[in-house]
Amino acid sequence: MTGLEWISKPTDPDAPGYDARWAAFDLADLCRLYGVRVARAGERVLAVYPPALEPELVAYASELLAEARDFLRQHMDRLPVLEPAAAVEHIMEIMREHPGLRFTRGDDGSRWPLYPKTWTAGQRVTLQSLWLIAGDALDLDDFMEVDA
């Protein structure tokens, strides 16, 4: 699921927000092709990228999301909600696929990701989005490699 299955092709070039709707339509297509998910977390609209997605595709999807953000905010009720517990599950999946990913505790007790040195910016962006959504729910699960 991409979170954008409900978006249809824009047909009226004179309609307000036509460009933003086209960007959303293109983003939905990119999501279907490459496994990107768009969801809302509170009042934010976020994209969650597969960790191995090429940096150019992450950059392109990010541009489309920026262009489509106003349109998507107008339809927040149609976007799937990404709850903190689900974000933690995604983080755990990524940690299983990428053993070099670890978390450590900050001075205030919060968890901070330590990325593998070989990770691309896109991989970091994906985890950062999930980490922000997960928030305090990170403390409710037993993480592998925490404080190692």
C-alpha cells in the first residue's frame, strides 16, 4: 500500500492546485513502482522510503512530495495514519535487514540512531522519518544493538 491509491489523474488544467495534484499523481505512480509509502503522523505528511532505494529516486520523490504537500494536506483524512508502534516495527525490520544500524541513548535518555557508514542519504532519511514518528514508543520495545 502506498497511501495514495485514492489519487486520480488531474483533468482540469484551470482547477486550483492543478500542479500540486499532478505532483501527487506522479508521486503515487512512483510509490507504486518503488515501494514508497506516504502517510500522516499528526499534522505532518511523510514519505517512508525503502532503505535500498536509489538516492536519485529519493530526491525525486522528495521533490514531488514537496510540490504535492498542499494538496495532500487538504486531504489528510484520506492518508493512512502511521502510528508510533508501526514506525517501531518498520525500524525493527530495517535493523534486521541492515545489521550495522544501531541505536544509542542520548544524555536525556532518548534513543538516537547510529547509521552504518555505507548508508546513503535516502536510507538515513527513511530511518529519520520513522524515528521521529516512533518517538517514545522506541522505549517500549527491546532493540537489538542498543548502546552496543
